[in-house]
Amino acid sequence: MPDTMRAMVLERAGQPLQLRTVPVPEPGPGEVRIAVSACGVCRTDLHIADGELAHPKPALIPGHEIVGRIDACGAGVDGFTVGERVGVPWLGHTCGHCRYCLAHRENLCDTPAFTGYTRDGGYAEYTIADSRYCFHVPDGYDDEHAAPLLCAGLIGLRTLRMAGDARRVGIYGFGAAAHLVAQIAVAEGRQVYAFTRAGDTGAQQLARDTGACWTGASEEAPPDTLDAALIFAPVGALVPQALQAVDKGGTVVCGGIHMSDIPTFPYRLLWEERRVVSVANLTRTDGEALMAIAARTPLRTHTTGYPLEAANQALADLRSGRLAGAAVLRVGH
């Protein structure tokens, strides 16, 4: 077992990550140490690196779409053994006793910890995770293609569930989360309408490949009135656009952790019992539900792989919109 490992470290927001050699962490009670194989690059990582999400852990190792194998267990770990493949999501710990945790709404915990934000994540050769917040990854996915399930898939599923039984679903911003949730929606018999940046032919082709019945620019009106709209692009101006596209009683769900300000809009867009809601984090129940779906409904994850030391390039490609699907760091092991 080596004493040190390679890791990409955020030393200051707004500056590139630095490749560092740091000590291999030791698992504490209830924790597992994971030899990281792959880690997805999420838009939340970009918000943290750019300083749009304040107060990250000092000298942070980002990354919360982690897949690897357990190589050590702390005292009291139950349900996992050394050698098992596991996935680690964004929600890394909750208190278990606040009113939200007691009401089975742990995604709203008053004192949570988040992987790759308030605790170190997976842009490294090894990471530590609370075993209660790890998931068994279904067979049928290699490590790189499993990684996006751990956030893009999870948040996508929670966002879709917030839309209820909507049959005609619009998706604004067709990236990592959208291309997974579109497949789930289509498998459930829903119609998917995909909205992208104008001229983004790559994202529109990905949308068609994953089952969308229509694709167009975000500014366009769909050919049919929508029952719900899911917004994954961090653009507040999409909210009134989506409200114009949904029918009476429709729901607009904002699926990101950060969004630019929503501009003012006339009340008539909200009237007739339309709703605007947000998704915050995830629950372990969400994770278990997604892994069950992924086991019985093969989801095609479209990925672009990067070596660990190219994490800054992956973030830059995500920032500029050059990616179709999900970016994943190929770490090793």
C-alpha cells in the first residue's frame, strides 16, 4: 500500500486545480477507503472551482461521481467488504437527527457533508467515504460509464420524479443529467422534447439518440404543449421560457445546485396553477432507486474520458459547452 497518492487539488477558487502528491487517507469508524477507478466531472465541480459555490473545504480534492473498489474498511462498517465495487455520490453524510432527517428528507439536512465540496472527493487515486452513503454499482457498466450515474443520473431521476406523472416532458440543457433522464423517461412511456443552445447540433443529436421525439433551440416553442419542463442548464432566463411552454397545471423543475438570477416575468405565465420548484441534493433512497433502474434498464452513458492530470481541461470543456454527454476522469486501479 503506498503512503502517498496523486490528487488534483483546488487551492483557491478561480484558479486551476493543481496536481499534488498527498498522503493516502485512512478510514475512520464507519468509513471505507476506495481505490478510485473513475470520477465524473460534474457541473457542480465547475461551480465550486469557479467560486460560485462558496466555502469549500480548504485544499479541496473535488469530485463526487466516484466509482472504485474498497481497499480498507474502518471499524463498524456494515454491508461492504474489501474488494467490492462501489459508487460514491454528492451527499456524503447527514446528521440523522434534525427534523428533515427524521422526516426522511435527508437531502435537506441542516448539517450535511458533501463529497468533493466539504469533504475530499474523487479527483485522486484514493478517497474516503462514509459507508452509509455508498452504493453497490450494478453489473453491466464499466467504471467509466458507471460514474455519471452517481450524480447526473441521481439528480436527473429526482428531477423527473418532481414532475409527477407528466407525459410530455421538456428538457432544457442536454448534457450529462439530461441524456440519462431522457432514457428513463422514454422507458416509462413519456415523450421527451429536448432544448439546447441554438446551433448545438452535437447535443441535439445526442438527444435524438437517447429517444427525444423533438429537438430545438431553447428559444423555440415546442410543437406540443408540455406537461412539465426540467431545467439542467444553469440559466435563470430559461424559467420564464419553460413556463410559456408548459400547459395549465404544469411544473417547471430546476435541477441544478446553482443558477443565474431568474428575470422578472408576468404573472400570467405562472397563473393557472403552474409551479416552479427546485431539486436539492439527493437521498439514499434516490440512489437505491436509480441503481435498481440501471440494473433492469440498461442506460447508455455517453462519456468523454480524460486522465486525472487533465481535470482542468475537462472543466474547461464543460464550461465552454464543448462536451456532449459526460466528462469522466480515468484515474486508475
